[in-house]
Amino acid sequence: MPNKNSAKKAMRQNAKRRLLNRSQRSILRTSIKKFRLAAQGDDPQATQSAFRLAVKRLDQAAAKGLIHKNAAARTKSRLSKHLSPGPVSS
């Protein structure tokens, strides 16, 4: 346990931020999973809306510093490959 008041306050702030970050990261991962499930299905409109939501959540997470902006861009790129069935080069 910290002894100084400033360290106690920092510990309280860190606990609050950790809980918020965990919930935001969980929401982000869930939206990505929902897109991947929709991409396997037959409904292109559901896939498109799930993709838009996942991209929005990725952009928000990158803007808030939850994930790195390049990690968000990389994930969006990989998700967009599932969107349009075309020739895939590795």
C-alpha cells in the first residue's frame, strides 16, 4: 500500500482507468468477433453494418489511446479483406 497521499490518489485513478479500459477493450473485441461471424454468413447487409461498427470502434479506441493507431489500421485492413471476396495475395 502506498504511504503518500499522491501515491494513494494515483492508485485510485489507475484502478478507475483500468476498469474503463477493460470494458472498452471488451466492447472492441466483441464488435470484431461479430463482424467475423457476419462475414461467414450469407447476409451482405449485416456484414457491411458489422464492418462499419467494427471500424468505428477501432477508430475510437485508437483516438483514445486504447490501442496504437497502426494496430487499428492493421486490424481494419485485415477485416476489409473479409468484406469483398476477391483475389487474395499473401
